[in-house]
Amino acid sequence: MNSTDNKLLALLREDGRRSTSELARELSLSRSTVQSRIKRLEQVGIIKGYTVEYGDEYEDALMTAHVLIMVHQKLTARTNRELHAIPQIKSVFAISGDFDLIAILKTESTEELSRVLDEIGNFEGVERTNSSLVLETKFNR
């Protein structure tokens, strides 16, 4: 990685939909050079993928829930794969204490939240869950 790669990554973080031509103009490089750099950054694993970031208004309208999950240890890998397949789950963390995992969910309605919670609870490896709905975000860094 060099300073040009860092600038390229910064531009892509600002707007991952920028065209190669626009990136080339901003970096004073040829379009083919930018394409090559992006391809190399993807191949070496620096760029893992591209994603959609929600707008503030839409994000604020979503319901957020934290779900503590107790997992049968022999089925942890399977449970992780099943959780990963649920698009409403934004992140899963392994934790210490009585529960094994905490999942952060974002849904558009209580009905959708209830359906996702039922789905999680019905996974073969899930022994128990405990969920909390976030009422208000005091701050987020």
C-alpha cells in the first residue's frame, strides 16, 4: 500500500459508487491504472466488498434489538452460519458470561422483529435467547 492506494480507498469509502473515470480524474491517474489498483486491492484482501449504507432518516426509523443467545457448543459454527444468513442481523459478537453471543438486529416493524426472534429461537443449536429492544440511542460513535 502506498499513498495513492490510501487516497483511492478514502475516495471509495466516501462513495463506493464513484466511477473509475471519476476516481482516475481525482487521483490524476489513467482509468486503467485505477482499475488495476482496485483489482489488486481486492485480490490481496484489502477491499473485501462493497456495501450499502443507510441514510440517516431510514436508519433512525428502524427498530434496533440486542439478542443474547445461548448456543449448544457443538453447534456453534452451524448457528453462526445460520445467523449470518439473516439480513436483519447487522452484527454478532462472541461474549463472556451466561450467554455465548449477542446479535444486533435492525427491523422495520415489531412484526418483523418477532418473526426474526422466532427464527433465531428455532435454530437447532440455540438453547435460549433474551432480547432487548433499544428505546433510544443516547450517543453513537
